[in-house]
Amino acid sequence: MTRRDWLVTTGKALASGAAVLAAPAIVRAQGEQPIKLGLLLAKQGVWTEQGEVIANGVKMALDDAKNQVRGRPIELLWYDEPNPQAAQQNMQKLVEEDKVAAVIGGTNSGTSLAISSVAYRTKTPYIAPNAAARELTGSSCNPYTFRVLSPTPVTCRALAPSLLAIGKRWHFLVANYAYGQDIQRSMSDLLKQAGGTITGTDATPLNTTDFSAYILKIRQAKPDVVMLGLPGGDLSTFLKQYAEMGLKGQIPVACPIIGDSDLWSISETAATGYYGKPWHFSAPDHSPEEVAFIKAYNAKFGKPPADKAWIGWFTTRALLGALNQAKSTSGADIVRSLETVQFGDSFGPAYFRPWDHQMLRRWTVFKVKDHITDKWDWLDTVSNVPKNPGDLDALYGTRQEIGCTMGAV
């Protein structure tokens, strides 16, 4: 071997050795790159408070995970969703510019449906924590969209028996968008099946500030129950004016879904009604993780977590669990992992049903206490639905009823 050949051979060996030595450093550098998660929640308008509380829950779940997943730090990017068009634009920004791995968001059904369409087009895993309209995991379902909150038909089926026991003459007051319309449709069908009658129906614009004309119509109609389909701040405004006009305690009101913050934003003297919620901080059957969450939330915010805080925390735990067990951070792998991840409490499991991506979990009906003595705990449990965990699938509906025909990822 000539001196030149020896130098070339030695150089190649050294270069190969250097590459091997450098490989762990390259792996470490890649491992330190953050996994980006998107958050699309209201920062303005009628859903602002709900958006903030959900975000608190999301951040608490990230704190529990030490802000890491798959051994890498998490970077959370939170954009506003003031309306469906802006929600779509910000979803596109999260995907195309920020390169997020997945998105949590949608404080209402309208923005959630808009976000879902972008999730499908861009093949980005998306979990809607707070949307109730049936279409999201029904006729408008797609492989990249998952939903945590129970859809309106489920919450209506859970609430209806308690209201039918009061009377079968109902008056409807709903917001004129997907959620309110769905409540009217679902509860009207259940009322008709029970042989009841509708005394009147009104649809209100979002952000209505004066319900007096509608309340006067209710007073004149004298129904057994006032069925509400009002979101967030609109529901709070209605309850205040309902009490001011002397109807509290005269005609019961009800809404299939409510948030704790909707009640807490009014005075105890105005609070009234029957409501559905997925979770309540003072329930007796929390998992150890939920007990720790309640304690940590109390310590940080000086009050117990509202159901919307829990839903943000629960949704994020589901996503982190799926990310940890997925084979990669590709959209398809995360979707397949979300279809198998499970959480629950002493009642039983909670999981995303693979063929429509709806979270299956029990639903609870509450009634505002007749005498409120606690600053935060205003509700008494009326019923848990279903009573048997084995009946979850039936409660949430068949393939034919749901109408979801999603394709493969």
C-alpha cells in the first residue's frame, strides 16, 4: 500500500467513525425538537369565558405531563376562533405555517364544524372538546375528527325523562345556530313520542341582550317546562332576566347542556333549572387522577374546576396518551392511536368509538339546589345515564341513526 492509499483509507475510516460518534448527538438534537400542538378557543365574544376555562384545563394536563410527550417538549400555540371563517383560517395557519401535530379546539358547534373540514383536508388529527351538534360525528364526520362532549341527541335523551315527569307542555327558546336548532329538533321529537305538546317556539340571535319579549310570551303560554337551547353568556343573561321578571320558581327551565361558569356568572338568587353535564367536581366517584386534578386546580385558581376545565384536561390527556402510544407523530398514526386509547372513572371506561370517533362516556342530569349554601357547589344529581356501562353504545346510537360513513385515514 502506498502512502497515498494509506492516507485515503485511514481518512475514510476516521470519517466513518466520526459519523458514528456524531449520531447520538444528532438523535439528541432531534429529540429536543418540540412537538407542536394547536389550540383553537374563543378569546372574544359570548364563548370567551368557556374558552379560557377549557384552556386552563389543557394547560393543567400539560403540567401533569411535565410539558413533554414521547420524550420531547411540547409547544402549545393558542389562536382565537371568533367565528367559523376565522376558525378555518387559524386552523390552516396552525397546520401549514406552525406545523402542529394535532389540534384541540372549538368552543361551539359552528366553529368546530369549520375546523373539522380543514382537519380532513390537511389530514391533521383534531379533537373537539365542547361541540354538541350531532353532525360533527354524524353526517359530517371524517377520519381526522374526534369529539369528547356528548352530542345533543344523547344529552336530550338523558334529560327528557325528568322533564316529562313534570309535565308534557313545553315552550322552546333556542339560539339560531346549529346547537340550538339541534336541541329543538331532538327534544321536540322526544316530546311528541311521549304525547306532549309544544306551546311555542322562538329562535334568538346569538349575543341577545334583552329576552324580555320572549319571557312575556312564556308567561302568557304557561307551559309546564321552558326548554332552552342557549349557549354560554346568552343562557346566563336569560336566567338573570327570568328571575328579575318573577318567573323563577313559577315555570321550570331546562337545558340539555350547561357549563358551571354559566351559572357562576349570575347570582345565586337567579340560578334555577335542570341541566346536563359530563362531570362535576363534587361527584363521589372520581378517579385518583381526577382527585389530584381538583386539588391542583383549587390551589392554582382558588376555586374548584368547572366542567369545562375538566373537559380541557380530559381531552388533552386523551391526546397525550394517544401520542405516547402512536408509532410516530404522523397524522394517520395519531388517529389510529386515538381510536384505541381509553380513560374512565369508577363508573367504567371512556373511549372514542372507532367508526364515528365519538367519545362514549356516561352523562349526568343535575338540578339547581333549592337552597344554595356553598359558594361553588350549586347542583344536586338527578340521574346518571346510562346506569349500566354496558349500555353506553346503545345510548349513543346505531350506525344507521348516526349516519357517519367516514373513510380510511
